[in-house]
Amino acid sequence: MAGTPSKNGARIATIVVVVPMLILAYFISPLFLPRWRWENMRNWEDLAQKFGKSKEQLQKTYQIVARYAPRADRDPVPWQIIHSDPLYDPENDEPHHMIRATLIGDRSGEPISQLRLGSNNYRDIFFKGPAWRFPPGAFGFNKFRPVFVYDAANFDKVELREAFTWEGEMKETSIWTNDDEDVEDGFKKPSTPIE
């Protein structure tokens, strides 16, 4: 019949429309789905063998509080874990100890964006929620610092009152210890110019 498209023409038109839509869906999926986790954390047995940890230890989730505290501009590891429930290593981990770590989301495998950090005021730099802990160097990140992969669907800024409390506690240097001096991770603070 004249004027009706052929079956081949309809198939080609469908491909021309569907393929770009699938490509677009793939690239925007990290906004809504834990695509990075599906691609990198699906086989726990292989991860356990690769990292030399038990499958159960890797699968365990920790309720953490993280603080954005870069040592200087362009710090490759600007996050500190200031609270973990349960403690990762109860025999050796200490309360009131800040652990500098790589912190990435399970959706994109990227850290929290600067846009989400806002003004870097105390209201914007404390986050909490569930995360998985991996050994230093996991997934190609800094080989001297642990890697925390947070569950982006449940990881958010702490409430204002709690942020105020954490900020006050961070100023109590007599009770908080920091692993920045204990672990050499390759970061060098820029030297201050001599006047």
C-alpha cells in the first residue's frame, strides 16, 4: 500500500529513537540508581579475595558521620570519618579519632559535589548515613587511606543542631586525635610564602 512505511523503515526508525534514549538513560542513571555499586560491588567473593578480607566484613554496613575538612586546596582526600557505629576494628579503633578517608557515593563513584557542600560552613560539611568500608587503595583510590562507599539514597547532611554540636566537639583538640600526622598519604601542604 502506498504511503505506509515498510517494516524495515519502522525498525530503523525505532532503533534511531530507542538507542539514543538508552544511552541517555545510562548516563543519567547515577542521579537515581546505584549504578557504580552495581558495576563495582556486585561480586563480593571476588572483592573479598582481591582485598584479603572476609566477604562478611566487606558486606557489613557502618553508620558513619563524615566531615569535609581538606588540609589545603586540592586535597585529594578531604574527608574525615569522625564516628562509626559499630567501630570497624573494636580492638584498635578509638572513639574521638578522626580517620582521613576516601568517601564516594554508590551511584556515581564520585565524592560529594562542591555544590552540595554549599558555603563550607559547619551547616554544610557534616554528613551521616550507611556506608561500606574497604581497605586503602580499593577501586584505585589513595593506597594509604580507607575507602568508604556511602549509600547515596540514605546519606545526607546532619541536622543543624547536630552539626553545631559536632563543630563544637571538633574544636576540643584535647579529646580528639587525628591520623593526618600518623599516615603519610602523599599529600604535601603548599608551603607558605616567606614575607
